[in-house]
Amino acid sequence: MDWFAARMAAATTSSSASRQFQSPVKCVAIGGGTGLATLLRGLKRHVIDDGIRLPGQCIESLTAVVTVTDDGGSSGRLREEFQMLPPGDIRNCLVALSEDERLFARLFQYRFPGQGSVRGHSFGNLFLAALTGITGDFVEAIRLCSEVLAIKGRIVPSTTADVTLVAELDDGFIVRGESKISAAGGRIQSVALDPPDCNPLPETLASIAEADLITLGPGSLFTSVIPNLLVTGMTEAIAASNALKVYICNLMTQPGETTDFSIADHVATLLEALAPATLDAVIVNHGRISAAARARYRLEGSRPLTGRSAIRRLNGPPPTARVAADKFLVFDRHRIPVVTANLVEETEVVRHAPDKLARVVLEVYARRLPSSQRKPNLRLVAR
């Protein structure tokens, strides 16, 4: 039985005193792509609604910080034609946090067919583009869309600057543009924003400062998660926050981006981008992915990342979180607890199960150490 399942089984037999209401959490989720939307879809079910609270760990406020480097597909076309920020990842998060994911969500995700000028555009992208044109402010357009969809939370772009993601490959070759990076085929050495002097919104920094819990991922490591950390002042704000910092590892490696990466490689790369901040826990799937799905992904150059991959087992309790796990990633003299659970949801693709993932994230927070007892932030180097 995995750690989370054991905790849940124990919870069902615990006394009524242990099931009392817990203080609600202020959560900031950082990322992009479908991974962030998946997490938000699960977390929204724990947001306090009209003052009504359920037993267990509830969320007082939920802020999504979303990357804005997409330059492909509908987002790329709108970005180039209207000189606006790419709306696609924002749209996915709006739909994920919407009160009713049926009619409005289907409308926002509707993609126009045919051969005309709107071919391939989603209605939600065009709606955001229209509101941006009317208001002259992309952030205001997001706010108005949030009201239309009655979302449970707040969505902010990581920056309002027009930035391009630039990658340096291990052979020294430079690739400009998010959509071209994964297609380049080389191992990514580093990524940067151009221009580099881009600033976050004041409300983003305020949310991070007030947060109890900050999550990073799941999502493409180099093109969805790390770009947010390259915005001026973001890593310093995260380091200064007393929040519990949790990385949610992907289920699979990503061809052209994290090919042949282990879990330790993912964490080491993130820590390098996150410095001077660090991590208090890593969440990893150890649920079974079907043989058919593994074979299908193998043809694309992708393989599963599981709790048995590149994790060192050590004796003794973890130093940064009260989790009943015996797995740790070791960086320098620091141990980061790794929490494993069955998080898989298989359809045509392999994705995190939103509800399972949200429950594990909140359980990790509920079992945390007080901030005064956690290790100070360190720059960590993989051994």
C-alpha cells in the first residue's frame, strides 16, 4: 500500500478529534500547459465556497501563476497578429477552475474546423483576444473571463512582458521559441527569457509572500515550469516566502526536452533554476501505467517516471516534512522527502488524476513541519 493510501486508510479509523477542521491554506500553483490545468481542476474542489467548509484541508485562496512563452498553434498566431500575450495556457486554467465545466468549458475549448482564417483557433483564445482588444489590458481580460466562468481562484500571467524563450543545447546550438525547443532534438543545457529584464505583477509577488503552500508542476520542465522562475524577482520571492514548496514530478519523460531524465535529474534541474529557494517535498507517481500505454509512448521516445526511479532509500525521518515515506532525494547534505502515490489516469493519454493529485498535495501540506522548524533555503547541487 502506498504512502497516501495508507494515510487515507488510517484516517478512516481515526477519532473524531483528528477529523476536525484545519486552518484553510493559501495556495499558489506555478506552471503552465495541461499539467497546471490538471492540478487546478483537482484543487478547486477544496476551495471554500460561500463560507462553507468541509472537514479536512480546505483552500482559502488559490492563485495560478501561468507561463506566457507559448508561440505555437493558435496562441502563436494570435500573439503575432495582435501583439498580445499567448492565451492558450491561460484559457486552459480558466476552464479548469470554472464553476461549471460543462457548457462554458466546452464553449471555451471549442476549436474551429475548416479552412478559413479562424481554422485551428479555440473560441476561448479568440474571446480573450477580443477582450484584450476592448480593454487594452490582457490582465483585465483574464479578470473579466474569470467572472464569466465564475472560476474558483485567480489566474495571473507570470509577466506581462512580451518574452521569448531561448534554449542553449548541449552542443552550444541556440534555439529561439518555445515551440521549436522540443523539436530541436538536442539535450537542453539551459533556458532563458529574452528580454531578461521582465517583471512579475505586484499581485503575484503578494500572493507568493502570503502563501502557505507553493506548488511547481506538473508540466514540461523547461517550457512550462522553469520559464516562470526566470522572471525577475520570482525565485527571491519564493525563497522569502514561508510557504511549503512542493514539486510535482511528471508521469513521463518528454521527448526532446527531458529525454532519458531520471526523477533526480528533474529535481536537480529545477533546484538550479529555483535557487536561492529550495524544495520541501517532491510528489512522484508510483501507480502502474498499462503496457499498451508504455509501448505507445515508447514509440515517441518517452518512458514512465515512477517512485522507483533514481530515488535513494535512507534511514530516519525526513527533515523537512512529516511524511511517512522512506524515500529521499539526496542533494549535497540535504534530503528532500519523496511522497509516492498512485496518481495515474489513463484515457487516450496518460495524465495525473486531478482529484487524487489534489488530495495528495493537501495531505503533504497538512503533515508539514512549522516553517520555523524547516531547514533554511540552500543552493543545492546534485551528487
